[in-house]
Amino acid sequence: MKEKKFSSSVEIAKPSDESTTRSPSEDNVQQQWQKVVRRRSFLTGISLAGASVTAGALSLKQLSAEPARSSHRLSKGDAALLRFAAAVELIEADLWQQYNELGGVQGGNPAYIAALSNLDGDMPQYIADNTDDEISHAAFLNAYLISRGAEPVDLDAFRTLPSSQATGAKDIGRLTNLLDLNVDLSWYTRYRSGKNPDLGAQFTGPFDIDHEPGIPLNDSDTPPNTAIPSASNQTPGSSFVGAAARMQAIANTAGFHFAFIEQGGSSLYPTLAFKATEPEVLRVFVSIGGVEIDHFSLWHDKAGNAVAQPLALLKDPITGLTFPDLNALHSELDQTNLILPEPCDFISKDLPQCSVIRPTTTRNGGAVATIKAFTDDLLFKGQSDGFFTLINRLAVEADSVPGGF
Ligand SMILES: [Fe+2]
Ligand SMILES: [Fe+2]
């Protein structure tokens, strides 16, 4: 293939002992990059007074050359961290596949898709894409473990939980249960607060979602062709009745459950990254973890639409759960469009508050904390003792790796 040349100029850092603006050779660029990787810092050992390089001198092939892959065996600690991540991604992939079968862009339940679309017209596409992401995370992590001489994670023996009986769901065994969820909403308050759980703060959510399904249970509970009023027609949530109200409550629960799952991933990956000893393993955690944060931010925004007008005040006729109008409370801890993290205490209350992911300590956001949160969510309702033994062992092994916070 013909090599392309960059036509624009690129700013590349140069060593501090260089005072001219000559173009560094490719070797020089590579040396600098290796320094960055070794020291885990873009600032260490490199002057930021960058030399202006005529990028036309560097070919695309030269600049995009793949970094050398690590080929030696993983350390025991790095393998334990990666194995726990692989287990969580298999769990995430399993639950997202269930949402996708029913409510994704090619999902099979029209009423569920219509109810999800009341949160945002693009919900079905986002569900499909989030599902693809999780499948790719799980497949990559296991393949990476194998490529580095470590054992992958196989949870197939535990795909024993029942599927939804609703139109659209495949009748196959599942790792996770979405039929009876307790969704912890403390993340909603936590990210609007200036306090940090890693510095002792505790939060409760703005309301409770207890024992609600995240997906339709069966066609008699929520017929798949139920007419769902369109929120885009400014239909108040309180005017939803019968099966339509039930289906909308299930879709609203899903919206909050999506954000619950992904905020967990947003905290978990930093805790794993802090303990990685190899730059390449650190790269894996930081790169996947960033996508979990992307997911969380998206779902945080969409869930808020379930508790804002016109959808707010919808009541599930079966369980009695009511989705409140959180904007009516006129509180910054509730306002639905405050989806970007509020600056909060970080490291020390003596330092200025900072907008960060929280928690990021092993105790509050690590592997054991993640499995406890998923268990409290009833995500594993009906799972076998063998499953809990394995998943808890993987979690303890990851949290026991030295380092981190
Ligand atoms: Fe993931
Ligand atoms: Fe995720």
C-alpha cells in the first residue's frame, strides 16, 4: 500500500537539553515514547517545550507502528487483576445481551422498545452498542490472558438462570437475573455531592427501586404490542395506565440499572489500574475503564428522563413504585440535568475539591465491593454456591494484589 504523508504539523515533545527546533529522528521519537511508558507520566523526564516537527518528514507507517507486545508471562498479581476484570465483563455481557434481545435496535419486543424510547429515541441503538462493547471487553481480556500464558475465565457452567418469557427473549440459560432487581441509586446523589465515599461520606439515592424487573417478564404481564403513549407528545407519566404503565416502569428501571452497572465499572477499573505492575496491563485497564465511564455518563443522562416531566410520576400498577419528579424538589442533589460530576473532596479535605470518579479505593470500589453491589442488586438471584465461591475467590485474589489505595 502506498504510504500516506501527514500534511499538517505535529507538536512533539523534545528532550530538555535540545534548544534548536530541528526535527527529531524516528528513533528519538520512539525513545521519548518509551520513556513515557516506563515512567507512567507524560511529564517526567520530558520537556513540554515541544519542538515543532514538520510531520511531513514522518510517514504514517512510522508514526503508527505498533508498540512491541509484551510476550513474557504475566505476574501473578497482574493475572489476578485481569481475571477479575474478565469475570465482570462476562457478567456485564450476559446482562446486556438480555437487554439487547428485547430492547436493542434489533430487539424483539415492540412495547419494551417503545417504552425505552420514551427515555431517549436512541436508546435501542445505545443498548446494542453497549452490548457490543461488553462482549468485546470479555473476549479481549480472556484472549489477552491466554496470549500472556495465564488462565482465562470461563463462567459457562453457571449459565443456568431462567430467561424472560416475554416475546423477544431467547430461551437460554443466563448468568444474571434481571427479573427482580433492587437498584441502588446512591450513585445519583454521590455524583451531585461535594463529598466523597473514600473520605467517609455515605449516600442514599433519591428514591428506592426494590424488586422491580429490568426487562418484561412475560407477555401476559406486558403484552408485546401494548400501545405505549409517546412522551414526545408530552404525555404525562401519571396518565400511563395498565400494561403501558407497567412496561414504562420496567423500562425506567432498566434506565437506572444501566447507570448503576456502569458507574460500578467506572470505579472498578481505576482500582485495578492502580495495582497493575506492567505498563501494558495498565494500558488495558485505563483503555477499557474509559469506556465504562463513557457508558455511565450516557445512562446517567437517559435515566434522568424517567424522573423529569413529562414522564415523571409514572406508577407501576403491580408494585406501586412511583418514579418521582426530581426537579420539583429544587435541590442540586436531585436536579436531573446535573449529570456531570460535581467537584468533590479528593485525597484530602485540605485540598481543593476536584471533579473525579469516586470511589476509587479498593475498599469502596474494588473487586469485592463490586460483587457485593451486584449481589445486593439481586443480579445473581438463583445462582449456585459454586458460582459465588468462584466469583468471590476471583474478587479476593484481585483485591489482595498489593498496591493501589
Ligand atoms: Fe465492560
Ligand atoms: Fe460496562
